[in-house]
Amino acid sequence: MSRLCAVPFGSLVVLTLAIALPATVRADDTDKKEEAAKSALPSYELAADATLEETLKFVQDLKDFVPNNQAEALQHRAKGRAALMGAIGRVVELSEKEGKTNAPIYLEAKREMLRGDVANAEGVEKARAALLRAADFLAAREKIATDDSRMAVFCGYYYLRTNDDSQEGQDAFAAMVAALRKSDDPAVLEDVERVEGLARRAVLIGKTVDVKGTKLDGAAFDLASLKGKVVLVDFWATWCGPCLREHPNIEANYKKFHDKGFEVVGISLDRNRAQLEAHVKKSETPWIILHEEGGKSDAARHYGVFGIPSMFLLDKEGRVVSTTARGPALGRELAALLGEPEEAAGAEEKSTESN
């Protein structure tokens, strides 16, 4: 999966039993022998007969470990994730055996296990089964908490990786939404909208999208005004490294295909408008940029955009033909929709003549 930046909302960026392991090393990475000696890697093997308390301590030790150097960090990430997920499964198993299914630690572990099941599933069928298990868990809850609805958003987001646009996939999303709608908590209902957005995005290919907003000069914008052109809708932000690394590729294709009818609409999710304006001015971005106060975007919410960069490539009729048009794929898609740019066609003609 391509590297993405998470778009923060609420407290979703905070996971419970830490599916995410430390990605950084100690600030004082001096390689002192005495410091390295203190930093023995934690155990990654949980005893088969470990008690609930011992399992929780095992999890905490994995979470608390801070690598001293990059080698330790890589080893910890490689071994720690599987160890964590195994321990979380053990917490669930022991809690259920001891009848502690209403205990906060059980609920925390169960949500984490369900998230991991969807995120790590191999293939559409297994991922869909994991999503349905998450829906069943939510349906069985007497009262839906925000931790439950955030788990649902996480599961839906990772399910998108399967590219499942089947009715069965939509039914799995619908089951999760139905379970969440038992709540009247405004925060949970916001997450319901997010899950619905993810379901909408899963079947976006071949459909038109509705994008309205405000350009940086204050003028209103409606995507419908570009009908007849091939359009790349780019969700991005100046704080997103992968977004900025993709922009030279977008700009190169913009220069090649703009005269043939290619347009770009960038939807900035920056909260800091001044930072956005400074970046656009410095980079001399030539395409349309939309921005709303606080970096909010109705389109991002409606179509379940929680990781950026995210792109929708639209044909001349405004239908989505790709949601993965990044890197070399963008040029190939544009050539298929608009024909080769003149310079490329000219070079091909010269090559033919010389032969």
C-alpha cells in the first residue's frame, strides 16, 4: 500500500493497545556502550500459559520499549507487531473465559483485535469476514461508545484496500452502519457519516462526484463547470510529505496534457491558510486550489477521504475512472483518455521515419 498521511479527526489518531509501534529512536542516539546495554530488546514470546495479568504486562513492556538505534527500531517493528496482536488475542481469550466481557480492558483488546483482523486480512473474502465480525461486535453492544465508532471507521478505511465494489461488501458496510445508529451520541453519528463515506468511495468507479468549494481568491467553484475535460481531483495538504512528493509528477503531466483538456483541482485540507498560500505562491502551483476554513472539506467527508494523497481521476463525462492514479499510472491513464501529448507523438513519428 502506498504511503499515506492520516487526516486527523477527533481522537482517531490515538489507538488503544498500540497496533502502531515506535517509529523513532532515542533523541540521544550516541551509541554509548553503557546505554546500549540498558536497551536489551524486550521478549517477543508470550508464555502459552500466561495469565491475564502477565499478558497485560507483556503488552505494556512492548509499548514502553524505546529503541536506541535504527537497527533496534527495525527489529522491534518486525517482531513486535505480531507479538502484540498475539497478546491482544490472548487478552480476549482469557477475558471471555473468565466472563469479563464487560471489562474495559476486554473491550479495548477486542476492538484492537478486530482492527488488526481487517488490516491484516489476505484477500477480499477474509477481509469481508473480518468486517462482518466487527459489525457483529457492534450489534451486540448495548451502548455504542465513541471507541466503538472509531474502530468502525478504522476497519472501513482498511477494507478499502481490497477494492471490493461488490454488493456483499456494501452489505458489510451497511451492517456496521446499522449497528452504530443505535446511538444518539453526536460524535458517534459523525463517525456513521464517515463509514457511509467509505462505503460510497468503495463503489466510486464509474460514478460522478460532486465537488463544490471556494478557490483561494474567494471565488465559488463547482466541478460541473469542467465537464468535457479530464480532471484530477487531488486531496492534499502542505504538511503531507507524500502529497508534496507527488506534486512534481502531477505538474509534469499537467504541462504535457493541459492543452489536450487536462485540469487539476486540488482540495487542500490545511488548517493553516497562511501556510497554504505561502506554499502555493512559492511553488507557483498552476491549477485550481480549493480551501475552506479550518481545512474542512465536504467532499473529503462525503467520499471517506482520511488518508492523503487521495486522487479521483475523472473522464470527460465526469465519471471516476481511477482512485489510484499516482506516479507513472497518472501519465498512462491520461494518455488513454486524451491521447499521447504532442511532443511524445512527434518523437514517435521521428523514430518511425528514421527506421
